[in-house]
Amino acid sequence: MDSKKLLRYHLLTVITIFLPTAFIWILHHNHISSLILLFLGLLTGTFFLDADHFIDWFYLSPDNDESRQARQLLDSRQYRRLLTFYLDRIHHFHQLLFHHYFVQIILVLFSFFIFTSSGSAFAMGFMLGLNLHLLVHQILDFKSDPTRLQSWLFSKEDYQLPQRYLPHYISAFILINFLFWWLLSNSRL
């Protein structure tokens, strides 16, 4: 999948979550600044996890060819080309730090804490954006190539969840994200 199409899916997800939440919040008389913070949180969270590309290039795997190319672009201050380089590789995330089932489970636990104890529209939007980012990648990869999903979601693991259970795994996280949206939409901020 090309990066433009993937970016569209992420933005469509943000808009799909934001609009009904905004409608509910307006009915509940939430302050307009909360809507702005929610939108910024969703947007930031949706793209934050892709920072693991940079972490991988510059800290975890600095000796591979892709990392050397990224470092060369950064050293020569070719920021626009570095962004293009990144966007061309945005869907390549084998063994990346944040694109992993373990991180997803920790993220869900932390998100539950934020949604039940925080009064911050930005924080809740950010956490929902993080969760939705992984879910979008999982759904798209499952539809196109379940083996690919299995390889990055359970990278560096001796045990891979069998492909027949991937729909259950994804469904569980869809329900969890729906719960987070419900908690978010019923917040009085």
C-alpha cells in the first residue's frame, strides 16, 4: 500500500471518530476548546507511533542500509527528502519498537487509566489516536496479507499467534477501542 493511501486511512479514522464525538460533546455543552484539544490529540496520537522508524534508524539499527540512507539525508540537511524517504517506508515496519502486540497491550492498559482518570481532552484523544493507529495497520494488513500482519505484530517472538486467531485478536481490539470512544464521548470536559 502506498503512503498516501495509508495517510488517508489514518485521517479518515480521525475524522470518523472526531465528528460523532464533537456532536455528542456539543449536545453535552462541552467547551469548544475541548473539541480543539480532542482533534489535536487524535491527530498527534495517530501519527506518533510512526516515530519508531526514526528510533530504529538512528538508535536501534543504525548499521543497516536504510538507516545509513536516513542518516545521510539528515546529516546533509535534506529534510524534505528525509520526509519523502520516511513516507516511502511508512508501511515497512518489521520489528519496529511500537508496532508490536506487547506495546499494544501496554498501551491499552495505560489508555484505560487515562480514560477513567483524566479530564484532558488532548490526553484522551492522543491515547485513542495511538490505539487506532495500530488497529488501522492491523486491519489493512489482515485484509491484504495476514502473514505480513503476523510477522510484524509478533516479531522477535518464538510463538506466533496462528492466523486463524488473528480475526479474534483484531475484533477484541476493535471492541476495546469502541469502549475507549464511548468513555471519551461521555466525558464532560
